[in-house]
Amino acid sequence: MRGIAVRAELTDEWKKRGVKEDPEYAILTSEISKAAFGLTTA
């Protein structure tokens, strides 16, 4: 449950900063995964 809440907070912050398109969310998510785990979402 906490992971879902954290994801919601993160996407809300991205919206505040102007992220509007699905491809932008995918790029940001992939970069976070790469930095945190060394893996991309692809």
C-alpha cells in the first residue's frame, strides 16, 4: 500500500511541474528505475 501512495505523490508532483503526456511519465519512470535498480522498464 505504501508503494501505491508514494507513486501517487510522485505523479502528483510531476503534474505540478508540467508533465502532461503518457510518454513523459514513461521516461521519468524508466529513469528512476534505472537509477534505483540498474534496470529500465523496457
